[in-house]
Amino acid sequence: MLRTHTCGELRAEHAEQRVTLAGWVHRRRDHGPLIFIDLRDRYGITQIVGDKTAHPEAHAVLDQVRSEYVVQVSGRVRLRPADGRNPNLATGDIELEAEQVVVLNPSKQPPLYIAREVNEEETLRLKYRYLDLRRERMQRNIILRHKTIKFIRDWMSNHGFLEIETPMLIASTPEGARDYLVPSRLHPGEFYALPQSPQQLKQLLMVAGFDRYFQIARCMRDEDLRADRQPEFTQLDIEMSFVEQEDVLQLVEALMTDLVREITPHKRVLSPFPRLTYHEAMARYGTDKPDLRYGLELVDVSALVVESEFGVFRNAIANGGQVKGIRVPGCGNYSRKQLDELNLVAQAGGAKAVATLAVEAEGVKGAIAKFFTPDQAAALVERMGGQPGDLLVFIADKPEVVAAGLDKLRREFARRLNLGDPNLLAFAWIVDFPMFEFNPETGVWDAQHHPFCMVNPEDVEKLKRNELAEVRAAAYDLVCNGYELASGSVRIHDRAIQQSIFDRLPYTPDEIQRRFGHMLEAFEYGAPPHAGIAPGIDRLMALLCDEENIREVIAFPKTQRAEDLMMNAPSPVSEQQLRELHLRVVLDE
């Protein structure tokens, strides 16, 4: 072994022991006869002292080392003077007197600052990710991720679940995003797909009799990226037999509560998790993944403003739209510039503009105040729960535009007013999602989640009557602090019901047989009732680590353009490789 202890291990009780440490030079301070370096590994930092008088050879080597050199230091542990101890360092009571120093590997000047974080371009950080990962914050995030996954594995195993691996090369199936395709060398012109999720495989494991399955599953989706989305991601895949929706919800709620209590005890979880229907969440928050750490709920004022003189409101309602608003406490003194900024926020959600009223003791003021009688204004303020000093912000448009615009505004005001307590994890269940969604571009109905969701038992007759807009799925999402953390459903386990769902989706009979024939046949061999869910590990870790971007909790993430800058991927391959795969590259002009 090149070391007897780690750089975070030594304490006062090790004084006078001779030890050997190895690590990276974190900082170096040259005081002539004395040279101090902070030696770092992932466990911590230990101060090394090179004394020219006592150990000239060791001092000479330390005189040559620089930041990020990898060195081995042997010597005697000694207590620091009382006035030289560092209470902010776990090893702050001691230092290592260097008797022998060996440079294991020198280092060029790193392109990143390791000892402290500065605002480098993310592209630079990702190109030199192996250096970025040396930083304390990044190591803390990755270590916490390890502890979280270990806790999950132990917890699931203790609750009777088996971890079963599923293949990475599967058939292409509709999962809501583009597949990453893998050409087959042995079967020219045919392709595997990388799994968007192990959806069919975990259901087939239920048919196989493994009634409690889980997997820390790697999944791939070729879709547009954002702060909480990567082309390859990790999820906790869970499937259970002989259960109903309530069993899944209670299990995951217990897992999340126990996990947060163990892994991040400084954070709080409100239990039991509140439950909202999809329509309730959209009506109150404008999104199916609301942040419940604060209010700012949407209020429908359509009935109050339909008789007003404000044409924008009247016309929106006349055209089948609505008028909704949010009350923002203490922002009634917003300047014209600040109000104009709100338009830009709402427009990012698809809205054309916002209308605002400032609440004062004697009434309301603002550009649209003149369109309301005193009684109308008073009724509007009462409906919104307005108080003097508040700002009322409205959007008038189609319901989906109003929801998206006010959702953007609600999040923006929460950011500006610091309304979201970072140490509160406000989990909530969203239930009763629509089973189908209409695609206006293709003119057909499709599954909102995936075609394996069971229909809500109360809506079976609506399905038989083809009232697809009214049919709810037995589906549920776990949301937290404005993020969708997990999605799941009760699954179809009956061939006839599964066939009836396929028949209502835009698949031909041949396509159904080719893509799903194995599932339909499996359901004829005694498939048990089953249900499942898949919490996202990356989004969960971002919440636990107080990071806004999941790239900060993934060791080697891709950029916003799905590029690996460190390994230069994607990249061209040789003509020989293409010939072996029977492929030819044809680029669009």
C-alpha cells in the first residue's frame, strides 16, 4: 500500500505515530525554511510541514511540487500549536512532519481551479470533467449519490424486492420519445434500440412470477435536453404483482421518507404526501408538477370580468378561453420596467401578455384599472384575496396557454421572493391523468403516458363508448418542488383490454403484432394484476444536493446538445465500420 492512512483520517490521538499519506497537492505555502502543503484525497485534507533544518531532502522535494502534483509523504504526526489549530478542518488539530516525500506524478497547470470554484464556462468543466470531479462540491455530490443508491438497494431488498437486470439491446417500442438505434451487423438492415425504460420487460417479469422487482436502470431517450433531462439517465425501476395503486403509493412514500431522513437529515418531508388530481393541479397551479412549498395559486376570475369594459378579457372568454390570475404579496410597487419583464416571462410560456393591478387601501391602480367599476374592482380584489401592497397578475387566453403562462410567472415570483425553502422537500402525488391525448398535427388520439396503463375502473364504460377525452388512466406521478420525480401506473394484465387500447391508438394490426405480439401472448398465460413506478435518480439527487441542474450530480454528463466534450462523442466512424454494419451516411444539405 502506498499509504497507511487517508488524508481525512488523522486526529490528535495519532500524535507521534509515523504514517504515510498519498494524495494531491491542494495548496502550497512557502515560508522559506518551512513549506506547508495541504494534501488532499476524497476523504479530506491534512497539512504537511517541510522543515529545511530537520529534513532537508524532504524540504527540497516540497520546494519543487506545485498544485495537483500527486505525492507520497511519510513522517511523524504531531499536534499543532494551540494557536495554529484549524477548527474548520476535521484534521485541524494535527499536522504531518514530512521526513520523506516522493513525487508519484507531476501535474501541468490545470485549466480549472481545483482548490476553489470560479464561474468557468460549463463547456470547459465538461471537457476536463476528470478535473472538475476533484472539487469538493462535485465529490460530495457523487458520494451522496452512492450513499443514496446503496440505501435504496438495501431498503428494497429488506422489503422483499429482487434486483433483476434487463437487457440494453431491445426492440424499438413506443415510449414517448425517439429511440437510440443500434444497427445489427449479423442482421443487415435491422436494428436494436437502447431502452427508454424497461417497461415491457418488467411487466414480463411479473408474468414470470417475480412479484417484487426493482432495478437501478440505465435508460436512453433521444429528445431535446434541458436542465433536468439527459440523453441517458438512471431510474429506480419498481414493479409489483397482486397490488393496487394505493400499495405502490404507500411503498414509495415510505421509501422517500426513510431515504431523506437517513441521507439528508437536515431536510424536512411533509407526511403524508398530499394528493391532487391532474385537473386539480392544472387548475390551481397551471402544471402537473407543482411546487407546493408556497402558495401563489391560480384563481379563475372569468365570471367576474366577463361584464367588464376590458375587451381583452371579454374577447378571450367569448372565444372559449378564460381569465386567471395570481396574487403576489408585497409587489404592488413594481416599476414599469419590472412589469414589462413579467410579459417576457409569460411569453416564454406561450402567453401574449399579462395584465396587472396594484392593490391599494382605496382601491386598485394600473393600466387596466379604468376598465372596472369600483364594485367590479372590489369583487376582483376579494376573489383574489388581495391586500394593500399586493400585485394581481392576470392572463386571458385558452386554458392551456393561461396555465403555462401563469406557471412560468408563479415560479419566477417564487425565485424573486425566495419562497421555496431549500430544506423542505414538498412531495405530492398527482393522480387521475387523462388516458389519451389528441394530437392536432396528426388528427389522432395517442396514449398520454404509454399504452400499458390500466383504465380507471370508473371510466370503463366511457372507453366502450369511445369518449376518449373523458377516460382517465390509473396513472400517478410523484412530484417534488416543481419537478416530476416519478411516473407510474397500474398496468393492463388482460389481453382483451390491452388489445382494445391498441385498437384505439394509431397502430396498424401488423404493427401491433410486430411490436407487442409477445406481450399480448404473455397475457394469455396467467398474467397477475400488477403495477409499478420509476423514480428518477438524477432528479432526486439534484434535490438532495441542492443543485438546479442534474449535470451536477452525474459523473460524466452530456452537454445541452447531447455531446460528450471530454471523449468527443458523437463522432464519425470509419468506412470499414460502416460497411460491416451495412450502413451508408447520407447528410442533408
